Amino acid sequence: MDFTPAQHTAIHLPDNLVVTAGAGSGKTRVLVERYLRLFGEYGVDAVLAVTFTEKAAREMRERVRHTIETRARAAAPTERLEWEERRTAVESARIGTIHSFCATLLRAHPAETGLDPRFAVLDEVEAGMLLSSSIDEALGEAVQQSLKTKKQETELSPATEQSIRPDPRFSILEEFGLDELRSILSGMLLGGAEVRAALRDLPATPQELLDQWRDRLTAARAAAYAEVRATSAWRAASDTLLHLAPAAPPDDRISAQVRTVAGCLAALGDDLDMSDFTAIKTINLQGGSKKAWGSEEDLSAAKTALRTLRDSYAAHAPLIELALDEDLEQRAALSILSLRLLYAKALARYTAHKEQQDVLDFDDLERRTRDLLEQHPYVQTRWQNELRAVLVDEFQDTNDEQRAIIYALTGLPGMRKQSVAPEESPAQSQSSRFPLNPHLFVVGDGKQSIYRFRGADVSVFRTVADDITASTGKAVSLDTSFRSHQRLVSWINQLGQAIFTRTGVERPYEFPYEPLHAHRSEPPHPYCIELHVVAGENADARRSAEARLLAERIKDLVAGEAGPIVAGATGWRKPEYSDFALLFQASTVFDYYEQAFRELGVPYLTTAGRGYYGRKEVQDLIHLLRALDDPSDELALVGVLRSPLFALDDATILRLRFANPNSLWQALMDLGDQRLPLEASGELAVGFAEASNATFQSPIARLAFTRETLHDLQRLRGRVTVVELLRAALAATGYLATISGLDDGDRRRANVEKLIEAARKASIKGLSAFREYLERLLQAEPREGEAPLEAEGSVQLMTVHRSKGLEFPIVALPDLGRRNTVRHGLWLARRAYGLALQLRGPTNDLLRPVAYQLAFDEEQRMERAERKRLLYVALTRAKDYLLLCGPAQRSSAQRTESGDDWFGWLLGGLGLGGDVMPGDYGVMRVYCR
């Protein structure tokens, strides 16, 4: 087997090891080989392999099993038995998610944890339902306490009722409505350890909190001031103006500003409060005489330098000029401390409910496991003795709780054994299987950390890497890409170096770019990247045009227009539809591309995204469940009546409404006893019995069938399971047969079966509870993909997040101009900056205290850093060819300056400062449409 020197080291080095694995560098193969080496050396029970999704755990177990089977077949007869034994043992191997291991560990120590070993684990939606009721209870209790306090104070001093200040404990109730507080508390409780850490570091009093904010503001302003002066653009512009100022001509508007700004620059010192930026803020680029300057080049350089200084300062001005509003800050401090109390109340209720039901959520698994290991040294010793090696995949997607668990299992960072339990004798301690701490092997790539929304903290990877190397461990970099060919890798390196490089202090969540080295040689064709610049009157029009263009281009490439551009088993070949994958920043734009593909006859498969619960066939059944559970939900009922379940036309539904303006459901049910006008004249009245004998194609017959079916299904409610109810509805209406005859019939049927499977798996009894479960799924943005179908012969559509770990011969990145704005929520919480709130102004507008503005600035920076990593992940999924699509509405200069979208970063990183024009740019060909 051939391995690079770095791979060989990662597989065989016995020390603690941190491996940085670039995209396509064979990380999984290395992980499997190291696992097999340790498995053979120490046995299956002594090696723990941790991944972060069930899918990844299954794939790793399967890779290990497949490798063992391959080697068993190739082994000599004397060695084959040993490999067969390993194949059998791998079924019980400790390969799984961090949460599954936590559950195993907690169940093994019921005395220490106080947990019933039979506890169940809530999924995210079930946890959300329980959490919601806990929040309502906490809010109800807080409101009652607040009212009681006010009443007591009023009774003590009725004459001063209007002057009574709200109890500080309940000041948060004066700032937000109950719905807003529910949303805030829900987000905070779901925030887990990160929010707890933010609250834990809050001072005890408002004044201490205000003092903390003042210190942070001073530090943030100084950092922004230092950052703007440290940028290469600022320094170059300053040097240009200081050079031009002495010779600037008199009586010229631009030259006057050059001299003024040059004087301002010379006067700038280290003390921000003593510095005056007025001249820079008021730069006006109008005017300037070529004749006066004598050199068009000097005038242009002066204007460019002035613009650079003005824009650079403007980008940092919000922080540099930020100041405290004492009244607003005081309100914010009281509200935050009040919110902390309300959060504690809701958390206590939530915890009590989980204890009563013997259930844990994912956050509990991590927190309780960390507490168990850290608070009970003998438990930690037991597991350190039982394990010989711990391997952790995708470590860039961990959080601090998970880091602490791994440290406890392996003895990092001190690498010392914990003391044994008091009741354990020295002889027992000395007889431990492994007297040394387990070796730790972590693999990840900071540039591929894209799951911050799930609580991942990329800075943890950096911390662990530093701790491993500081405690005699080693660092290995896998930088050879076996995925992409030389031309594509070189282009990605050029772009990556430009995008990831920054001036100033590197923050913990920012990672420098590490170039990849291609294992594959260059392809025979000169171009491997296409950039299509697409015009449109607005975003909708542009996306529609872009979708059609991509569909047409894919058809042309499959027809051979660009020749053999895909590497096959026997050489380069023309592409097939299954070679293409469209990767999106968000699934909300899938519809544009699906419609274009349908119209042009391009086969496609939507394999991921938030689109599943929005699919028409899924919505039809969700509406049916809503209507059966609550017949007064008329929006759901209308959706059911108009759907292929019953196919009533709008005119018929309208006449039903006229028959009973108070209840559409009752109007339908009354068909059995009354007569309903169906003709526009209202003269024809047909009874239900007569309608039952009519041809089903008529509105009368459809009404009769609809009434009878919904009546029967409603009677089943509460008497059968949700699955049985859905099956009965499908059987009665022939819905599956109907949708099978529509476009994408197979996909639609698979989506219906997936919903039924979700109902079967959900440990929820009753239609009402399942209905709420579905509501939570919809509100939680579950990022759920459609039911999987065979992708062979189809273009795949998925989000970039879903593509992580995958590779495709040809990758298309549509919608490059999409702007991603950081959410402007009412609250922000992170251990780096604590808890911050927006407050309401006199006209109900939102006001931002200093703490919120500082927190929001940090969130913007973290979001921007992650979006760069997301772009890197998207680009590195391609093996052979890239198709890129961006907007033509804005100039290249505006795109580059904004730094707010992938297209701007791409053009800036490639040095395309002006408007990009059609033509060839190295290995990239540009088309403007």
C-alpha cells in the first residue's frame, strides 16, 4: 500500500497526534489504517473511535469491516483466521458518535450520576416541545410573582403607585412581550454550554456589568484603531499621500485635501482619544485638475489613496466612534441580570421535567459526562485504564464540552493519571491493563469548520492542537490532494491564499491558508473552470436566468461541447448527468433550478436541504393531519380539499363556504343531512345520497366522497396510531397512485413514505402530539433532505453543508452573489462576550447598547470567517471541473470592496479589480450573459 510520508507518520507514530487534513488528502483512509493498527495491537475494546454523526460512524465501521475482509481474502492461510476473528470483533467495536459514547458511559455509572440506566434520549424536536412547556411555566410563575410584588408595594403606599419602580428581578418583563421572551428563552436554552458559559461570567450587580462593558469598549476601540492603521491598504495609501503632499500643486481641491490628510496622518498617535479623523471622514473626491497636477498619474494616485483612507476608516468607524449611552446601558444591565434569573427558572423547570420522565437531551449527555469524569476521579481512572487509544474525527466541529470529555479520557493536557478511588487498593491500581494514559489522535481541518449553527467552535481545534504539541505530542499535516488535478488545485490555492490572508491579529476562529499539493497531474485540456456572469433586473430574475443557463450549459457539456473533461477509469471522457452536483449556500433557491431542469429535460435529484417539509406531497398530508386534529383550522382544511387527496375546485370550496360561513368543516359534514347549492344560479340542490351515486368526475360526487372519507378518518382519530391513520387516508383516496402519475412521481412517493416512517419512529402517541411535533420540525428549520432515490443518471442538488465529505467530477456553484447577513436577533450570547440584548425605544424601534454592538461586531467577524471556510469546502468538492455563476448588477469594485459575497471574494482573490470581461483568465474562462 502506498502512503505519503505524512500519511505513514499519521498511521504509525505512537505519540499523541494532531493531524490537519486538507480537502481530499485521504483523511478517512489514514484514520481507518491507524484504527486497524491499534485494533491489532491492543484489541477491539481498548480503542475508541469518535465521530459526530450517525452516518459518519456507520461509514467508518463499514470501511473498517471492508478493509478487514479484503485483507482476510488476501492473507496467507496461517494469518486468515486472525483476520476473520477481527472481522467478527468489529461488530462490537467502539465506533460511534460522541453522544452515543456519552450515553454508554452514563449508563455504566448510575450510582454516580443518579440516572436510571434505562433513560431515553430526546431528539431535537422532542426536546423543543418539552422545553416550550417549561418556558411557559417559568414565564407564568414570573408574571405571577411580579404582579404579587406590585400589589404588595401598592398596598404599602397607594398614593405613590405610579412612582413605584419595577422590581429589578422582573425588569425583563417590562422590556419584552411574552412571545418575545419565549423566543429568547428557547434560543438560550437550546444554546447549551455556550450560553451557560456566557451567563456564568456575568458579574453579580448592574454596576459591575457596566464597568465590564466600559473596559471592553476601550479595548475594542483601541483594537479597531490599531487594525485600520495596520492594514496594507491603509499603509500604502498613507505612504502615497505623504510622498505626494510636499509637491501637491496649490489652488487645487484634491491637492488641498492631500495636504490636510497628510497632516492628519502625521499627527496620529497611539492614543485614540487624542486623534482626529475629521479630515479623513470628510474626504471629497470631486474636482482635481490634471493641468494643475501636471501628471494624470499623480492625480489618479492621490484620488485612489484618499478613497482608500476614507473607505478604510469608514469600515472601522462604527467601533472607533462607539460611545456609551448611560441610560440605555443601565436599562440593559438590569434587563440582562433579570433575564439570567428568568433563564435559571426556565432551566430548572426543564430539568425537573426531564428527570420526571427519565430523559436527557444531547446537551445533557455532554454536560453530565463531563461532570461525571471530572468530579469522580476514580471513574476517569477506570476509563483511562480501559482504553489505550482515542481517535476523534472532524475535530474542527467540536465544542468545549466535548474537548473536556476527550481530555478526561486521555489525561490531557497534564498527561498524568488521576488518583484511584479511595476504596481501590494499590495492588488493584498497579494491575491496570494499561499503566499509561491512552494515546490521543485527532484529525480535522480548521478551514473546513462550517457547523457553527450546531454549536461547533473551531477555536477548540486550535486549543487542542497547541495542547498536544505542548505535551510531547506531534502535529502532522496532510496536504496532498488526491481529489483534484494540478490545474484546479493551483487555482484554488491562489484564491485561498488571497481570501484567508488577513492583516492584524489573527483571531482564534481564523485559520491561515495551507496550500494543497496535487497528486494528480494536469489534464490535457487548458480550461477547467467556467465563470458565468449573469444579468437580471432583480434577484428573482437573475436566479431564473442563471438556472436556465446552467441547465443549458450542463446539457451542452453532456453532449460533448467541451470535449472529454472528466477523468474516467480508462482516461478522460465526456461528462454524464450524474457527474454534476450543484452546491448551494441555502436551500431556499432550489425551486428556480428544479423548474429550469424540468423545463429543459435535465434529470435531477434534490438530495438535501430544508425543502423536504415544504414539498407539496408532504404538505398535503401535514394539512390533513392538522385538519383531522382541529377541524376549525380552515387554512389546513382548504389545503386538503384542493390537494390531490380530494381535488375540489375553488368554486366548489367557495360554495361550501357560502353554505356555512361559520365553519367550512361543518358545511362539508352537513352534506349528509342537508342540500347544498352547487350551481352558480343556486337552483340545483342535490342531497348527499344522490351525490353518492353520481359519477366521481362531477363536483357533486367528489363532495360526497370527500365528506365520507374525512368523516371516517376523523372517527379513527385517537383510536389508531398516526401511521395507521395516514395509511387509511392513502388507501381511501388513492393518493399514492395519483402522485405517481405526476412529474417526479417516484420522488413524491418516496417523500410520502419518509413522512410515514418519521411518524413510525417518533416516540409520540396521539395525533395532537404528532401535529405539534411536525410544527416544531417546520419551525426548527430541520435541514431535512428529500427521501433518497438512486442518483445514477441525475444531476444532484444539495447545500454545501450537506456536500461536506463528498466529491464530484463537476461542481457548479450557483448564486455566488448571495449576501448572507448576520441575524439581528434580540439577544446574543457567547462565552467570548457574555450576554447582550437589544431594547425597545419610545417608538418601538430597536436600540443597541454597547454590549450588543460589540457582540454583534464579533458575530459578524465569526460569520464572515465561516463563510470563507464554506466557500473553500464548496470549491474543494470538485475533482475535475468547476462551473461558477455570479451577478452582473454591481461593478467588480463594489463587489470586492463589500467583501460580503462569494463573488466579490472570488474576483478580488483572482486580482480582477475592474469589471470582469469575457475571455480567458488562466485556467478559467469567463462568459457574460
